[in-house]
Amino acid sequence: MNSKDRVPASIDADEIGYNDTPNEHFSAVLEQRISRRNLLRGGAASAASVMLGTLGLSACGSNNDAPAATLPIAPVTPVPPAEKLLGFTAVAKSLADVVVVPAGYTASVLYALGDPLTATATAFKNDGTDADFESRAGDHHDGMEFFGLGADGKPSASAVERGILAVNHEATTNQQLSSFFIHANGGTNTLPRPAAEVDRETALHGLSMVEVRKSGAKWEYVQDSTFNRRVTCLTECEISGPVRGNALLVTKYSKDAAKTRGTLNNCGTGKTPWGSFVSGEENWSGYFTRGAADNAARGSDKSVASLNRYGRSQGAASRHGWESGGSDDKYARWNNSKLGVSADGSDDYRNEMNGMGYIVEADPYNKAKAVKKRTALGRYAHESAAFGKAVAGQALAVYMGDDSRNEYIYKFVSTAVWSAADATPADLLATGDKYLDSGKLYVAKFAADGSGSWIELSIANPLIAAYAGYKFADQADVLVNARLAGDAVGATKMDRPEWCSVNPANGEVYFSLTNNSNRTATPSSSSALVPDAANPRAYTDMKGTVSQNGNPNGHILRLKEGAAGSTAVAFTWDVYLFGAESGADAGKINLSNLTSDQDFSSPDGLAFSPSTGICWIQTDDGAYTDVTNCMMLAALPGQVGDGKKVTLTYPTSGTGTLAVDTYVGKTPTPDTLKRFLVGPVDCELTGICETPDGKALFVNIQHPGEGTNQANIADPAKYTSQWPASAGYGAGKRPRSATIVITKNDGGRIGS
């Protein structure tokens, strides 16, 4: 998750919300100012290292003069101590330009922006003169998954020393138009943009599949592997599922609406029960532009309502100005205006945006297979896709969030029921056709009593069929405009639903709700929201002299499905953790009673370890970064309902008050939650996966140094970060997004 549109520097573009529908909320507001920033508690983490020596034994002598018999003594093999999860010493908060991990662990850079992926690609110079990014690692490493390879080079679910990392490359670092760290002079920030600059930037987005292996004690990526692959925002992708062939996806490039170019702004990921890779297209709308008179050109076309709801009002400028790169079709496709004369859009790119915003599926082992966009799962700002437990004879459930302020949580339930034989199929994507192209899409509604319901987004639903805000034509229209369908049924507007993950211990589903500046004490617009039970906090947090309003620190919500499991339409929920600084008011803000070894802000990446069951929590924060860089925490959660009900009382207009009930999970202890890692300056911690034995953990460090002023591109001393070069990796000093691998020095599992 990253900045997605050009907006004032004080605004996080991921927070831009386009949902101003008046769906009901449990309302109330709070005007509470908190003076902030006590001295940091704690010091550098340390750990004692204990070595067990050998002990020699001999038999005791008798009282007579005869020599004592010498008894044979078997060698004593020291018994290793039982593994204790979260047995490491918590790391302190840090503002240093380094990756900090606990004592006893090693973090090594594995795969960074620009690294060559073919035998003929040259070493990355990292000075802005490199090219051929289609053959290099992309930028802004985000979600990723590990796919094992056996010694024979064939897929292996149990392989622990060789595999393929499938990595999202979400975006690039820019403050204006240009992705300045990859151009020699910082690039061009006026229109038209040079074609060569645009071509570099488009190639940096998308996906990469890269082989990694353990060589001796060290992990490395394999530059010349035949498995290595790049998918960019210009790579042809197949439209799959109910929207394939629909009029809403007709373009000059694909008159039959069966294909589109590229996948874009890929953020969270997932791994299917049959072993393929899925990736979410997140904040993609900002890459397109529409002319200032486009509404009139479209006439009474309902597409205007759709475009506005998805963040492209007429006259909206694009993030990078790629549409200005030249007359070639690959540049023209970024202009979403109605420019042609056809009735169906087959002579322009008025419908191009409808080809973005899906969960995409790829076969990580076979680069000859085209990526497929799974339209049955709906179109919005996807983060990750978390699969519920696959049970033979039962439908599969896929959980997803829409990362923007005031957006929704979704669930897809497959028509096909799970067959254990599909766990190792001959054709991964054909199996995806079976489970992901037909099913029901639901949206969540949270009630004030800790219950909730899944509402099916179906054209047969009278609330959708008769919705005044948009006239849906068919089920494909409902899926393409899932946000509008969610508006129609009154779904609960959430505080930016990002990653989600399923607890392997009990099947409960966790969602990170990163933050929301639109939770406010005095709503002054239709997009402003008062607190509700599932999003209960609205407060003012001070970062120096700057007021941060709403829910600046975010929270993690979890839900438990009803007795029907994956097909349940009812659930219960609570808030597992509330992000907060440890010194904040425990009655209104730090509701989880976080200590200085546990406090965090803006949870984003979220994943349970299949090996250890540890829940890894990663942050993408701007609220607490005067105290610490972004971080990763390790947690051992309990279950929905293990805590208590809390009532927050807010003043209303006039002299009234409003009580909002919420449900807070059991207070964490040092044995159930602690900080494991802190990243370098300006980074986001995102993306996490592991080898099946849990002994190698892969983590992505995204956009270190993004706070560097572009005007200082020629002076490395003025970069806010020089990582990973400062850690000894690669040439140059420009900061680079990168994948690191974490191992434990004693060879144990990560997190113990």
C-alpha cells in the first residue's frame, strides 16, 4: 500500500475515499485532543547466549584398597530447550536507517529494485541510467508468496531450500509526476512526459516471479533461472469469469472484452488451496485521466456515476502523466475520456478502467500461462485474498478488503465444492477456473451487538435492482461496480480494509483497518463518518504541532463465521487490537493497553504463519513516524469473544452524549504480542511469507527514503535513506525497495 494519486504532501493518497453514500452508522463523535510524545521507554534489545558444555563423570572409589571398577558412561547429549514462541526479546522502536531484528536473528537483503532477472541483463548501476526494466526486479515490493521447488525442479509443497518468490511490485516513488529515483536527473515533471521515462515506469509495476535458493547457510536469488518472469502493466492478461465479454470491458484493444493489458498497483497477495498465486489490484484509478468535458461527451451515460464512484471525476489528472508519452496506443490507453464516435467504446479507451481492480491469478511455475483476472470476486481496490480452510465437499470462501476510506469488506463463496484431488492439479489455472469463476459475492454489515451479516451482491436483490444511484444492467455490472452495489445494500463503511488472513488454529478471519481521517467529531460533508461499533474511535492525536484527526492509528478486526462455515451468512466479531501509542488514554484510545514493546500505528500487512501459527502484523504508518520507523510485530491471538465490551461516550452537538459499544479482544501480554522488526527510514513493512518449515522468513521493505526531496536527487547526503546500499547491498546510494530474508542463528523457526 502506497501513495496512489498526486495529492498534497500532508494527505495519504491511500486514504482518499470516494464513498459518500448515506449508509447508516452507529454514530457519535469525539473531540479529544491529546498531547503526545513522551520519551521512548526501553533500550537496545539484548539477549543472553547460553552454551551447554560437556560433563565428565567417573565412578566413585570404594573404601578398600582395590581399584574401583570403571563403569562405562554413555555420552550425554544435551536436550535442547523446548521451543517457546515469541521467546525473543522485543526490539525497541527505532528511527535509524537500518533493519532491526532481535538478538539471535540475521536479516539479509535478497532481491532489490533493478536486480537483473536474465543471464544477459547487466548489473544494476543504481544511478538513474539503467534500462530494460522488463528484465529486472520491479519497484515497491509488496505482497509475496513462496512456492517450493524440489531438487528436480518440479513443484514441491515441502521444499525448504529452493523455491519461487512471487512478488507484487505495487508502484514507484514519486512526489510529482516522475518516479525520480530511477531517472538520472530525477525525471520530467511537466507534460508531455518523455516516452523513455514512461516506458521505465510502466515496466517497474506489476509482478515478478524469481527463483531463490539456499546455498550453504545463505539465501540467494538465481539471476538466470528459467522460472524468472516479469508481468508489467502492459502484459496481456485474460479476462475470466462473469464479466468476460461484457460490454463494460469493450475497448479499442479488446473489442470482444476478453483481454486487457497488464495488472497494476498490486498490493496484497494470497495462495490458493491448489497452489497458484493471487494478487490484488489496489489503487489503480489514479493512473488514468479524464478530460475536463468528458461528462458532457458521455451524455446521459451511467458510466459517469461509476467513474466518479471509483475516483475518476472529469478533469482528474493522472498520477504520472503516462498518457502524454506519445501517439502509440500503449500511452493512449491511460486516457479514459470518450474520444471516439462508436456507441460501444471499441474505438477508444473510455472503458479501460473497467479492466482494472480485480484479483488476478498466475501460475508461478509456468510463464507461458497468461495471468487471469478473476472478475467473479468483484472490482474495487483489492488488497489480499485470504482463503478459508478447504474442506472436502464444502464451498471455498475467499475474504477480501477494499482499501480506501469508507469502503467495504467482502467474501466470495465458490459454486464448486472442494475436492481434495485438486490440491495437486495438473493445470493450476484450469483449477482456478473451477473455483473462482462461478460463485456468490457478499459484502459485510456489522451490527452494534457484535454480530454481523453477509449480504449477497446479486442483481436479484431488490435493493440493487432498484438502486436509484446507478441502474445495474446485469450481474456482470454488479461485479464491475461492486462498490455501488455495496452502497445499495447499506454495507458498513470501514476504516480502510487492507490485508486479511485466516487463523489456522480456528478459522477466524482477521482484517487490518489501517486508519481513517474521515472519522470526525463534527461531520461537515457526506464523506465524513461518525464512530460505529466496528470502527469506534474518533480522536485527535498530536504529531508535534500537527493535529491528526479521526482514527489515525487503525485497528485489527476479526470475525467468526456461523455454523455453516464458508457459506454462513451470519458471523460474530470483535476488535483484536487497537493501534495506539503506549502512553495514550487507555479509556478512549489505547483500548488494548499496549505497552512500549507492543505499541504500533496503521496496521497493513497481516499474515498467519502456517508453521508456527504466529500472526505477523506489519505497519504502513505516517502518524507515529516521529517516534519510530514502520515495524513488524509477532502475535499469538486468542479468539473472538475472549475480551470484553467497552462503551465509548462521545459528546454530540449541543449538550447531549452518545454511547458507542464496541468489543475489545483480550489484553495482550508480553508472551502474546511483541515487536520483532523495525525498518529503515521512510519505509513501509509489507509482504511476508516463509518456507514450509518456518525457518526462513521473507519480508519486503518498500519505498525507503521516499521522503527525499526530489530537488536533492544529485546529492546522496540529502537522501533520507540510503538503504540497502548502506547495508552493503548493491551499487550506488539511491534507496531501493527490496526483499529481505530472516533466519535464526541457531537454525530454529522464526519467532521462537
